[in-house]
Amino acid sequence: MQYTKLPHSTLEISKICLGTMTFGEQNNQAQAFQQLDYALERGVNFIDTAEMYPVPPSAKTQGLTEEYIGRWLEKSAKREKVVLATKVAGPRSVSYIRDKMALDHRNIHQAIDDSLRRLKTDYIDLYQLHWPQRQTNTFGLLNYPYPETQEEITLIETLEAMNDLVRMGKVRYIGVSNETPWGLMTYLRLAEKHDLPRMVSIQNPYNLLNRSFEVGLSEISHHEGVKLLAYSPLAFGALSGKYLHGARPSGARCSLYERFQRYFTPQGIAATQAYVDLAHEFDLDPAQMALAFVNQRPFVAANIIGATTLEQLKANIDSVEVVLSEELLGKINQIAIQYSNPCP
């Protein structure tokens, strides 16, 4: 396993991070425990979750993912061996978690206490804002909406609430997720100006079908030392090729849930076919090629992989051993020019 020290922190995290949003939906507790045990055996020390999980989100299952991880931490007594990350949910679409959802003092303090209880720990290594308070381009949306009104909850209020958690010892470091260049730079400026905690990471989607992180955020990552925790590296499994030609394998995420259509646009499907064909040309498994590409990006600190079976988990972790040649990377970039970010 490869490890990266997150700049502006003492956190040293594995290149492969175990994403857990299937725990409590597609994976039961026993399967979750197996994944956690196996990942640690393979050198994975970074676990990512969220108060909203599992996904698809629902009031019935909300919080189960953290509960499973908490029970595993209690049973295994391995809390000090892992870097544990979770997230506080923003407003809109998950109002069942708390009344009047917002990234304000009340919500953030209640969220951390609930997560700590479910996770059976007294501190979180990396606490992240799951998505912005404001309306902006997130979760595949393009074209800034130019909202008519300004948010009542400001970024400085959110940052001050996160500072409270750090001061109280409940959180070691903070990060953002699904954030824009303006949002990240504003948080960094506010932290410097007001002597508040600095965002040490950004968790955004990044894969062969969506390289939008490279447009503005990668430069910030380079100059400011805010590394990417890449999620959806396989584009919900699409880059494995298993959904091509209309296939819907039994039990697969995009077979079970129609809501996951982000990576199935006509251009996205055509690009996926091109990447799968390229992998076969170089005698590579398409999924491992896609993961290896993410692993090798200089701005990526960790690649957040998810799996529903141990076989998938093993193959995903094995991607750290795959090194893509300059020739192959050149051909990947040729496809990226032909199909420029087809699924942002």
C-alpha cells in the first residue's frame, strides 16, 4: 500500500480509502465487517463515511453506515489504527435528518455528537462539509444558477462552528466535499484572516468520465496543498464496462437504483466504450485501468473505492500495483479530448 501525508496536517492516509456508502443498504453488517477487516489486512487505514449514508439516502436507513462502523470499531478495538472521516450533511433533500437543515452552529454541533455516538468514538480525524450551504454546481449540475438571494448562513459562520469542534477535541482536521474553486479559496482566505482551522482536503468526484477537477481545483490543490479525496473513481461502476450494451447485472448498483443515471448519457456511454476498448488493447482490466489512472494523478491523496463483494474490493485495492505507461496515458488523453468531460 502507498501512503500520503495530507499537507497542513499530521494525517498519513492510504492511497486507497474504503468508501462505505453501501453499508446498511447493499451490504449488511456482517459483510461490512468483512470488508473492513480485509481492507485493514491489505494496508488500508482510511475509512470514509457520512451521517447521510447509506446511499440511496432514506429516512429509514439514515445513520446505519456509521452504526456498522462503530460496532466494528468497538469489536475490533482498532480505532487508533484507522483514519476515520465522516461528513455533516448540508441543506436540501435530507430534511429528515434534522429540522431546518443548514451548515450552522446548531446543525453542525448536533451532527458531530450524533456521528460520534453512532461511530462509538470520541473524535473524528477528518470532518467534512458534505456539500455547500449555497446553491452552486454540485452533483453533476452545470451552469451556475445565479440565485436571487444570498444565503443567510455565511461561510465564516460555518467555519467558526467547525472551529468549535476542533477546539473541543471532537475533530482533528476539517475538509470540504462537492466544493467549487470559489468556495475552497474563500474558506482558505477566511481561515488565514481569522486564525481558524484550514481545510486540509477536498472530496469531489473524479474519474475518466469526469475530470472537471482539473479545470480549476487542481491548480488550487497544487499551490495551496489541499489534496483531492477522489470519489466515484469508477463512475458508479460504469467504467468497469459491465453496463455496456444495455446490460444490467443482477445486484449491481445501477441495476437496482434507477436514480443513478449520471454516467449513462450517450456521450458517457461512448466514452466508456472507448476506455474499455483501450484497456483491453493493453491487456488490462478496465476497472483497474480506471482506478490506476486516478491513483497516479499528482493531486490525488486518496482514491475512495466502494465495493459490494470481497472480490470487487480485492480487485480495487490491487489497482495500487498497476502502473499506466506514458503511451497508455497519452491514449487516455486522446479519448479525453474526443469526449471532454461527458459526465460532469
